[in-house]
Amino acid sequence: MLDWMAWTWPTAAFFAVIATLLIAFTILAIRYPETPRTGILGIETTRGDRLFITLLGSAFINIAWLGFTDLAQYWALVICAVYAAAVFRYV
């Protein structure tokens, strides 16, 4: 099924999670409109902005994890979850 692009199941799951997040945040934006808020970065952000910042930062965390440590990648996921909670709370 995934042979056309030589994807692995973890890769497909990753993109499925991203697509699900985008759909969920779109539904949230339609059902519960939000006014932008200013956090510690000093810029106005919405839920979508914070999701983008979280995804971008998580990508850098995972790349750094791969480059600087030999530990299991699941620990980077824990760090990303803590990072995501901090972004959605304080940014």
C-alpha cells in the first residue's frame, strides 16, 4: 500500500498525525474562534501559530537528538511533549 513512495509505517503515522492535528485545529478555529494573545515572545499568537512553533521546534529537537546522542528517539518525544506544553502555555 505504501510502496509507491517507499514509506515506512512510522513515516505514514507521522504524516497522519500532522494531518489530524491540522484538521482538529481547523475545526477548533471554526467552532471556537480565538483572539490572538501576546506571550513571552512579545508577538501575538493564535492556536495555529503555537502549533506551528511547536512543530518547528520539535523538528529541531529531534534533529539535534539524532545528531548529539545515541539514546532512543522516544526520549526526544518526551522532550517535545514538554516543549509543546510550554509553548501552548507561555507563547
